[in-house]
Amino acid sequence: MVSSETLRRGARVAVILAGFVAGFLLMAGLYGFVFPERLVERGLGSVSTAYLVSAVLLVTGAAGMYLQRYVTRRFIDGA
């Protein structure tokens, strides 16, 4: 059987990795808002498409950061 301490350590590692992914999504979204013309050069159809993709990345990254904080407070720190 796996001990609860081992599960807690695994959960912490998973939350840290999720934070890196969410941070990457946030930074990619910010990059798209600051340099939309570079995204158009790389194959997106237009500047408005670049802004739309950037907005989706920003919202997804922000939601990931929020979920990371929620899981940390609720399940790891509170356990």
C-alpha cells in the first residue's frame, strides 16, 4: 500500500508541473498580445486570429493558475 505521505509528495509534484504549464500558457498569451504580427508571420491567418488565440491562451493559463492555488490550499496544505 502507498502511504499518504507518498501520495502528498506526488500531488505536490503534479501541482508544480501544472503551475509550469499554466505559466507557459500565460506567457505565450502575453507574447501573442505584444507581438501579434509575429504570430501572423508564423502561419496564423490574421491579426484578429492572433489576438483570439492569445486570449484563449491567457484565459486557459489564468484558469490553470487559479486551479493550482485552489488544489494546493484545499488538498495539500489543508490535508
